[in-house]
Amino acid sequence: MNVRGPLLEVGEVREVSTRYGERDLVELTVRPDGGAREGERSEPSTRTGSGATREHADPVTVTLWGKWTHTAEHAEEGMELLVTDAERDDYGDREGYTTSSESYVVLEPDFLVDVTDVRSWVQCPRMYYLNKLSGIPLNYPVVKGTVVHEVFGDLLRGVNLEESIDDRVAEAGLELGLLGMEREEVADEVRRNAAAIQGWLNQGTLATDDDTSAGGENAAERDESGSADAGDGANASLSEWDGGPDESEWRSEYTLISPTFGIKGRADALRRGQPVELKTGKNTKRDPRFQDKIQAACYALLLRERGVDVDTGTLLYTKNTALDRGEESGDLSPAKEFSVGKGLLEFVVRQRNEIAAAEFDVSVPTGYEADATCEYCFEQDTCMVVSGRLDQESKAGQIGTALPEEEREYFDRTYRALEEERRETHAEYRKLWEQTAEERAADDRALIDLVPVSEEPIGDGRWRLTARKETDAVSKLREGDVALASDGDPASGHAELGRIRKLGDEVVVETDEPVELHRLDVYPSELSVSRMHTAVHDFVLKGDPDRKDVLFGRRDPAFADRSSAGGPYIDNNDAQNAAVERAVDAEDFALVHGPPGTGKTYTIARIVRALVERGDRVLLSAFTNRAVDNAVEALREQGFEDVLRVGTETGVRGDMQDLRLVTRGEPNDRAAKLNSAPVVAATTSSCGSRTMREQEFDVAIVDEASQLTEPGTLAAVNRADRFVLVGDHEQLPPVVRAENHLRESLFQRLIEDHPDAGVMLDRQYRMSQRIQAFSSREFYDGKLRPATPEVAGQTLADLGVDTADLPPELRDSVSFVDPNGTREGNANPVEADRVAEVVDAYVAAGVDPDDIGVIAPFRAQVAEIGRRTDVTVDTVDRFQGSSEEVIVVSFVATGDLSSPIFEDTRRVNVALTRAKKALCLVGDAEALATEPFYERMLEWARR
DNA sequence: CCTCTGCAAAGAGGA
């Protein structure tokens, strides 16, 4: 049975005499909470059948024996503890449990540690930390490694070697070019690496070719071939291994997530269910490198959890080829096998527990945790510099002077906040197995009950999976997303990551391996957290001291006078012209505050042109792909085409693909394309990528900056000498999962600290006078005004609508309707009915349905309304940045406004300012009147 | 409660 729950008490390790001799033990007190967790598969847990509720669960004593006491030494009160296969061992009058020989002890199982992190932690915990801070840099061994891995996967999928090499080298074209590599020299090297793989693969194939029954009984023959020394265990696993009919021997790239051990990762390959790790290097030693074994052992652990009887790990060192081999050095065969015993698996779990414990209190590793010797460490210098600058204790020691205290404090605070974000992401992973399929679907995080139609190979070893969606279910998933395709059970069944190509009644997903597509899940990603870490690292540890003086408030931003020579830039809008001038003159940064409809995008495009005319290289960035594309579109409308759009094919809008940097191709050519572009446009997330981190610009312009966290903004800003932030802090703030200071954008901080560095665009081109009045008064001190009399006076009549054809309550350009509905969860069906009626009334009066948009605060209500009308319905958050002639807003709430979503009135500002000519608010007057802000809104709407 | 991006993983040195 499994025991799981928060630790109430952690005892001291002591040694006792047993009939087996002296042994260590430690006693822990746990309050079991297992009964409440439905996701616990297999084992019944301690609460089951006890009848007690979770709150009243009695504490139990858990005794950890032997080496598990090591984990107890890292355990603290408040951490979650899991002991698998515990045995009942009552202790006085108290319920007690003890570890058995089958047990694993897991600390904080909800904290998901990546296999590669276990690997680096084992090498040195400090290395784990440094990797987290600085990310993986762009260097040749890493890029080559990736290419060889891809080729390996292709070989397993039956792709021709030369075709694969051509293809994969071309795919890495941009990165190779930036590294100054020629295609042929890389291809040659990859070919040499692949030869080792292929030679070894052929040995394995011979063994199975002889045995056409797909079982591969004659492993003995394989053993004779020299490299393998796997015992009978490998055979035993064959019967257990359920790889499907066509893959009795090999599988490539296997995604594994373990809820029990709190480990996730992706194995390079499985051979008869046994993990194979590829290493693009040489190992002249007899045994595999220890950290390589650790990595393979992690996969073995995760596979065993799925019932595969793994006892052997294989490491494939591709540089150990016949060419390099000394005359009789038999140890240089590429494959090194090792047996995976229980002891190694337990070691892996204990190491993983150390990581989870360190992350529990967000502590910074010192290096003393490991036996590693700093003087032989490749990273010693980096390690010492980081320790010195951040004044951290470290085994390697410190060099250099510490950064000012406020910088170190900022670094620590932000680091902690980002780790909180990571935990929230882990909570998303957890839901993959804790929630039932139905709960996931209700949460909009999965499409379930798909009916598989076909699995077809589409070349390059990829597969196209097609399924039918027989319900009108909705989810957060969108075309172009990477998602987890599974046979219905993403946690313990067969699941593959793939990209969604179609998402209608027919669902199409492309994957590396075929799966019976029954279910599609949102796959959480730690990518943004990682990129924010590196952005903060680049800013604090590698950033320009001058810039830091300004951002840490030690100096005011400076402005030169360059614009009087270059301007005026815009002659019919003083504020816009002032914004361009401010941006051109900025020595450090400028801020453009753009309320709704004030021509932000146009101004941005003008700023870009003004800077390029001066000879500056410009980075044009924004939080979303949509905003980046809009900015590029504005540039094109102004006749400027010399823009390079960096981004994924699915991220970049169709009509911008011609400007997109295709990363695949001839290395020199690709690199030159990027290096020579005077304007590069990319999302802030892309700005944190390995390739973009190598690029330098004179100015970075960031749109939607008020929706970005500070580290998110830094990812773009780090790339340039000066920067311009464009945004509106009176609209939606950054969305972060955890409650912390990341909720305030850099834009907002700077505009509050340095109002003079900013220009507010005060004339809006979108809303009629009547519609904009409330927003202007409540959010912009009454300073926002219509740009022209035409804008101010626009009405539905301009669309050919006779207002007399509308019901009386909708004739004013701002109206309010109370449908007397009732909130049910996050929806309000009666209100949804009324919203649909309102929409119909506008359409009946002659408004084009394409000119109408409906906004609701909750996705549930969006879906509810969507079932009743064909016009665009979306959440506030997704409507930001766009507008419609007519907007209908559904407030959902009845009785009171008891939901956090109503607390931030900026969301309302966004909703109300999407409308040009007519705005209808649909809600419960009584509920809205409970808050002064909403009451004022009512008064305005009902005038 | 709202939402964004975007697969993950890849190398190497040496008592």
C-alpha cells in the first residue's frame, strides 16, 4: 500500500541492531491524505476504508530504513511524502508503516523533475542551478548532438540514412550558419556518428530478421556480436513489452511522465522496452559515464512504473567507431550496456528527492552537496563568477565583486517568483492524471471520446493521426498547438506529443509515432519559465551597467535631441508625433501609453521607420504573434518591407509568411539572412531563444508591454542598447499563475517612476463619444477624446441601420439589459438566451453579423452563448487588441460580484472599449450595483 | 477566473 501525505514531524536518524546487523532508521509523522486523491492508480491508500475524512485523518508513523534515511535528512515539516509499497507496522497505539524492500520514498511527488536535471544534479547541484539560470547556449557540440539524435530517430523509423542526414542538417541550417559551419563538414561529421549507430543497429536487426515471428527470441546471437552482455532479463521483458504489432524491436522518442516519482522526460529510444540513450561523443572508458547511466536509469524507473520489466540500460557513444578504435581496444564499441538494479533506481529517486527538497525552499545549491571536484570542472570559472556577483556560497569559491544589494535582491525575488510559476505549471501536469477524463474535458483542457479514423505515415518517419470529434465540445486547444495525443490515458497509456493540424469535426494531429487517437490534452510547458530565467540572468549578470543604473533607479533616463532634425514624423496627431520623437530621442528608453483605438500600431510602425532611417537596427517585438504581425502589417502599409519575421510557421500569420525567416537551408545563407536584416520582428518568447540571444540591435520596440511580465519584457530588451515600450497599463495586466510581483509589468513600473519618459496617445479613432466617455473618465482622467468629429458622432445609421427598427431598449448607442437570469457555475443560460436575442435584434435591424462581437468573462459562458449564435463570441482577454462595430457584453454574475475576475476593473475597460458604434451591456443590475465602479457603469449605460 | 508561447532535448572536460 502507498502512504502519502504532508510531513508533520521528521525524526533523527539513529542506528539500531537488527537480526541483519546494525541498520539506520528514522521515524516520520505523516498525516495521510491519500483517500482524497482519485488519481492514485493501483494501490489502495491508507485512508481507504478507514471511514475518516481527510481533515480528521490521524497522523501515522512511517519508519524509513537504510538508505532512505538519506531522503529523511532532506525532508522538512510541510513537505509531501510518498512511500510506495509500505508495510503495516503499528507502533504502540498508533497506526504505523515501514518501508519494505519494494518501497520507494518520494519527497514532494508533485514537483516534477526533468530527467536531464537529475543528470546534471548528480554531476554537481551547482551545475543544475547554473543551467537553469543561463539556459543552453548556441554552440556546435550541442547543435550537432541534436542533429545526430534526429538522424538516430529517423534510422529507427526506417528513413534512408543519406536522406535523413541531408534533411536534418538542412533543418539546423540557421543555427549551423550562425556558428560558422559549412553544410558538408557537418554532414560528414554526422555521417561518421551515424555510421556507428547504423553498424550497431544492423547487429540488432540480424537477430530479429532471423526470427520472423517478431519475438526476437535469439538474443543470444545478439550477445555474440560483442557489444551486448544483457542476461536473461532482457528476454523476460519481451513478453511484457507491448509495443504494438509493427514495433517489436524499436521505438524512438518516448515521452514519460511519472506521477509517482515526480520525474518527467523523453527517452531517445526503447529497444525491446529497454531504454537506449544516445551520446554524440566518445567514451574511452570501460563503463558508461556515471551521469549518462543516471539518465538511462531514470527512464528505466519510469518504464518499470508502467509495468515494463527493465533491467538493462544502453548507452550509445557515437564516436566510438572502428575508425577511432585502437587495434585491440574492444571497449570502444559504441554500445555500452549496464544492468539497472534496484539499488541504482533507488539512488536515482534519492537524488531526485534532493532536488525536490532544495526547490521546496527555493534554496541555491552550493556544490557541497556533491562530491564533485571543482578544480576539474569545466564550469568552474562561470560558477565562481556567478557566486561572486550574487554573493553566493559555493564550493568553487567566488571571484569578482558582488553586485549592488538592490540588484541581488531583485534577482532573488524574481528567481523565487519564477520558481512559483514553475510550481503552478507542475500543477497543470498533475491534472493530467489527477483529473478524470471528464473533469479534464469540463475544464477545457482536453478533448475526449475522439473516434480514431486513421494512422498514416507521411514521410520522414512522421505520422498523421485522424479522429472524429462527435460532440460540439470546446477546449483551450487550438490549431497549431503542441498537444498530448493519447489512447485515452495520457498518464499511463500510450501518449505522444504532436502538433494539431486540424481541429473541427475532424481532428488531425502529426506525431513521431502512431497512437490510437482517443484523446487530446493540453500539454503544459516550462518553456516560458526557463526563458524568463535566462532573461533575468542576462539582464542582471551580463547586462549593461548603464542600463541597470536606470532600471534600478540610480539615474533618470536620458534623452538627446535627434528628432528636431528628423521630424516632424506625423503631422495630423501631435501626441503620436511626440511619441515618435520621444522614441527617437531616447538614450535609454521611451514609453508610449496607448489607450484603446489611439493608433498604437501605426505609431509603432512610424517609430521603426524613423529609427531605420537613422541607421539603427531594430527589433520589433510583442507578447503575442498577433500583435507582432499587426505591427509588421502596419509597416508594410507604410511601404516598408525590409522586415524579417522570426517565428514558427504556425505562429506567423499566413499573409506574413513571405517575410518569415525559414531556418532550414544552407547555413551561411540562413545566417546571413538573419544577421543582415535591419528590422527583425518576433514575439518576446522568441527573443529568448538560443538563436535570438546571439543577435544585437540598437533599439528594441515592445508592443503589448503592459501585458508582459518584467522578465518577459527583458527577453526582448536585453537584445538592444535602447528600448521603447508600448502599452496601456489600464488594460489587462500580465497573466501569471502564482500570486507574486510578476503581475506588475515593467511598462507600468517605469511609467509610474518616470512619467516624463512617456507620451500618452490621447486621441482615439475607434469609439463614438458616448461609448468612450465612461472609459475616458474612469481610466484616463478624462484625457482620452475622439480624434475627429466623425469618430465622435458615428452611429449605427452609418451602417445603413435605421434605429427605429431596433427594440426601444437598444436604440441608444450604449444600452443596458437585465435578463433576470441566474448564474450557474460560470455560465448564465437565461442571460445567454437574452444575449442571443439582442444579437438577433441588431441583425434584424440590418447590422452585418460580421460586425458584431460578444464578450463574456468566462469561457463557460462564451461556450453557452456560442451555442446560440453564429457571431464571434470570446472572452475579454482574447478580445484585447481588436474591435467591432457592435459589442454585446455578458456579465454572468447575479446577486453579487463574488468572483476575482470582477475585481480587476481593467478587464471591464477592455470589454467596453471594443465597440465603435453600439454597445449593449447584459447583466444583473442588482449584482452590478453592489460595487461602486459597476454602479457608475450602470448609471452611464442607462443614462 | 482570465491567458500567452510553443515539442524536448541536445555536449564535454578530467584526477
